[in-house]
Amino acid sequence: MPREKKDAKNFACKFDRVIFERLEEFCKISGMNKTTVVERAVEKYLEENMDKMREFSKQL
């Protein structure tokens, strides 16, 4: 049975070659695909920094 499609938007970006190679190695070891790893990393970054950015933007 196929997976349910998620509501998604395409996003393309360029990575530094070394970072991309590390991402590929991580995916190979973990068994996760690049999309999942990048989504989780971005989500964690946003959770850790969004409040700081909101406060900073209020000061402008």
C-alpha cells in the first residue's frame, strides 16, 4: 500500500559540497532520505530560533 502524500511545497537550494557529502553519508547510515533529514533539521532550527527572531524584529 503506497504512502499517503503529504501537503508539500518544492524547495531547491545549493549546499556546500562538504555539507552535502556529510548529508549523504548520514542518510546512508541512518536509512532516512535527504528530505526527512533536512525537514527535521530546519524544524529544530526554527524551534530554537523563532522566538529570538520575533523579539529582534520588534526592536526594529
